[in-house]
Amino acid sequence: MTLIELLVLLLIAAICGSVGQAIAGFSRGGCLVSVILGFIGAMLGLWLKRQFGLPEPLLVRIGEAQFPVLWSIIGCALFVAVIGFLTGKRRSH
């Protein structure tokens, strides 16, 4: 994986993390947190996809890596909603 591919992958993860946080209505940090949440959401979303045998409608390929955009957003929104529920609601500005 080249540096450009890695940066594009991080950018896509950040966007997915930000969208997931916006859907959940809960924000815990800046860009780095969004990237981390994007990757956590991708792992959680892919696990849910496998458990229920659902399709992958939006898969982005960057070099050899594949990133599940839709499942990342769904997984991130679920993860952030659970974190928000457990820690107390703090609305984003």
C-alpha cells in the first residue's frame, strides 16, 4: 500500500466516522476520533453483515484494500449510540 492509498483510506474512514457520529447525534472528538470510529464501525458493520448474511452494496477499493463504506457508517452509528448511552448524552455543536 502506497502512502497516497493509505491517506485516501484514512480520509474515507474519517468521512464514514463523521457521518456515523452525525447519525447517532453524538460527538466525542475531532478528525482522529472520526478515523478511529470509521475503522471500528467497519469491523462492527462487517460482523453484522456476516451474522445476518446481508450484501455489501458500497465497497470502495483502494489499491489492494477494500473498505465497506455503508457498513462502516452503520457500525459507527451503532457503536457511537451505545457509547453515548453508556456515558451520558453529550450533543455535538
